[in-house]
Amino acid sequence: MQFAILTRPWRESGWRAQEKVQNKRKNELDMVLKNIKTVKLYSWQDFFKTKITDWRNEENRLRYISTFKNWACDLVQRTLSEIERPLVIISAMYFGKEVSMASIFTTLMMIDMLRGPMQLLPNFKEGIRNTRRCMTRT
């Protein structure tokens, strides 16, 4: 839960970099299509073809990196979430609390109830930031 909140900026940096490269490639392609007569007149097809291909290769490379970041974060998050059940029991025993099935069940249910809002918290904060930014524009 908290791990997802902490790693969100790291995950998003990869997707933002990929999006920038994708926009550059699309702009280049759009420019070529708008000026196709000039490109063909001066035989610039190969130049623009290699340029667009290079942007596409860079976009794919960044997509692989971003996918790996998501996979690694999900793996760690799933691993940590599997640890929380035994951790509840161990911490209750450590602090000298009564350990019964009812208390374990109640604690795990409370953790599950908090999981949803905690996962939505980064989206909520991003929405607040975007709203504040839009309100300051004139």
C-alpha cells in the first residue's frame, strides 16, 4: 500500500519520458506529412525515415524500461502484502495482546478496508495539484 505511494513518482518518470519521445516522433511524422511535396521534391524521404525510426526505437526502449519498473514495483508490493498477515500475529504476540481468531480477522479486515483509499490517495493528490494549477492560470 505505502510502497505504491512511495514508488509512484519513480514509475511515472518512465512513462513521462516515453510520452515525450512519442510526442516528438508524432510531431516529426506530422511535419513530414504536411510537407510531403517538399520532402519528395528534395528526396528527403530517407533522412526523415531514419529520424522517425530512431524516435520509435527510443520510444520502445523507454516502454520496456517503464514496464520493468511497474513489474518490479508490483512484485515488491505483492511480496510485502503477503507478509502483513503473519506480521499482524507476530506484532500482537510481541506487544502482549491477546491473539484470537476474532482479533486477527478484525485487524486484517481493517487493513483491507484501508487498502483501497490508500491506493487512490496518489490520484487524489494529483487531482488536487492539477486543479490548483488550473485555478492559477489566467
